Amino acid sequence: MGTFIKNGTFTEFHILSFKVNGSVKILLFAGVLLMYLSSVFGNVTITVLVCLVSKLHTPMYFFLCNLAVQDIVFVSSTLPKLMAVTFTGDTSISFNGCITQMFMFILCVTAEFFLLTFMAYDRYVAICRPLCYFLIMTQRVCILFASLSWIFGAMNSLFYYLLIRDLSSFNVKDINHFYCDLKAVLRESCSDITYIKNLFPVESVFLGMIPFGQILISYGYIIRTILKIHSSAGRAKTFSSCSSHLIIVIIFCGTLISMYMIPDSQNYQELEKVMSLLYTAVVPMLNPLIYSLRNKDVLKAIGFIFKT
């Protein structure tokens, strides 16, 4: 296999995706297509409802709207290419296309970590300090929190974009993943990337584990408050909602942090691809269902839209 040189002979990468054939390939395509359409439909629905229905103009739904937009961008930057590779067999992706995919992926992942953190804080204030809720979660604070999420995401993705763009060459042009994953691309680089790999544990701590820890602390206080509720029905309902939120957070944060904390190994590359499907496809599909579409306010908003 020849060496891929950005300004030389080769001008593209090849996404190897999953090693499947025949009926399994059809099932993979159908499954990914279903997850993609479900994710886009659910998140577009949330975005439209929050924008059009004034009763949903609250801090919680403001953050959910930002999360929905982020999820739409997230799945649209990775899953269509996976479906195209699976359906057509054309594995090629240009260097610029690969870098763009990485940029959007890092932006969305970083933004989601912070959005989930701010959403957990919002729920903490709403449940643990309800009398102070609208004094703390003002419009200005909500806009600041959402803006910081997107700004941190953009800065982190731009930082890696500048690092990857200047890499001179790669051992092979095949990427053993279903999208241009940062670790998978760096795995094939001929350049000295030790300094980039050393950033992974540091970033995993500051942009992953610390926000994740803040989320767990917020939900810890929430659960403690829930246990003090005298009504068993109210306690069960609130605990059910919070536990489902926490499960989604653990799946998203846990898989991502673990993948970038553990050392790179050839033995785990196929497992990495399967785990990546959890946060690139499953979580964005479940977010609207877990956070929004089960809420009475959202169901009433849907009815209101259809009546008008």
C-alpha cells in the first residue's frame, strides 16, 4: 500500500467501515438508516416545537433545543457516509472531507459534554432549589451556558483541525473505522504525533471526566432530594425520569472517555467501532425520547401545533 501524501499522489482516504457481507450488510444499512431517520425526525420535532410554542420557552427546553440541534449535526456528519459506504461499496473520502468530518465530530462531542453538564445543573436547581429557580436560571445565564458549550466545542475542534491539517503524510490511506475518527486517522500517520496522543488523557480529564463528574454530583443531589418526597407516586415519577437521563449520560460519556483514555491497540479496533455506534447513533436517537417526547408539555405542544 502506498503512502498517502496530502499534496502528492493520493488525495483521499478509504473508510473500511464494518467487515460484513450479504444479508448482514443489508441489516446494517437498514439499522443505521432507521437510527438516522429516527434521530433527525425526533430532534427536528423538538427544535420546531421549542421555537413555535411559547409554553416551551423555558430554560429546560432551551437547553434541549440546543442539544437537539447538536444531535442533528452530529448524526449528519457521520451516519450518511456510513450508509453510503455500506450501500454502494465506495469507501473513498477526500482529505478535506475527512478533516471536515473530524472537525464536526469533535465540535459536537465537546458541545454535548457541556450541554449535558449545564442541563444537569438546571435540573438540580429546579428540583433542589425550586424557589430560586427563575432567579438563578435567568435568560442571560441560559444563553451564556449554551454559548459556552458551542464556543468550547468550536475551539477544541479548531485546535485539532490545525494539528491534523499540518501532518505531512500517512502510512496507508485506509482508515479502519466507519468515520474519520481522530485516533483511527492518527494511527496511520508517518509524522511524530506523540504530542497529540499525549493530549488525549489530558482532554479526557478536563473536557470529559470533570464535566461528567459535575453531572454525577448534580444527579446525586437530585436523587437525595427525590428520596425526601413524601408522595410515593411523585417520587417514582421523578426518579424514573432522572434515572433514564442518567443512563443516557453514562452511555455517552462513559464510552467516549474510556475510548480516549485506554491505550491504542489493534486488538480493540473492531470493538471501538461497535462502541462508537453507541454515541454516534444510539444516543442521538434516544435523546429526544428520553428528555422530551415523553413529557406532557411536549405532547400538549404537539397537539397544539396540529390544531392550529
